[in-house]
Amino acid sequence: MNSVFDLAHAGHFYRQYERLMAHWREVLDLPMLDVSYEQVVNDLEPQSRRLLKFLDLPWDPACLNFHQSRRYVWTASSEQVRRPIYKSSVERWRKYERHLGALRGALGN
């Protein structure tokens, strides 16, 4: 199977990412902030405030209305940027759970 579509390979790649990030946290004296997609989706304002505080930026209520900005967006997800936060993707993986054995095995769970 092509490794691009191999879930065990994807799980291994993610574990390597975790290992690399642990290394950087250990050897670099730099502040790093972990951001959880689910926490942002479920609790936007406190998570936005947390991120801005980490970046030493002032709070701006426009952060909660990001989707109303008319600035140009250069990403493939430009359509999503124009929509308010939505929760339909949270736990969406569960629909495919029976197909994720190789991925879960590679992730160690």
C-alpha cells in the first residue's frame, strides 16, 4: 500500500513528530504553547485570550468575530475562515473508528 494512505505510517509519523517536539522542548529555551482544536472549538474566547496572552498581544473582541474580516485569505481553507466556529468536526472520527485500527495501534492506543 502507498505509505501516503497507510494509517500505520501516519501514526508512526505523528509519534515521530511528538518525539521531535519533546526534544525541542528539552533543548530550546523557548516558550511553546500547545493548542487543542477541541478546546478552541468548545471554548473560543478563553482559548483566544490564552493565545494572545502567550503572544503578549492585547485582547481584541474581533478575535471572536474573525469570520467577519474582509482581509484576503491565502489558504486552501479560505471558505472556512469566513464561517463562525463550528463543532461538527469534533469527534467526527468516531464514524470511522472501525477502520482506524492500524492508526490507533501505531499511536499506542
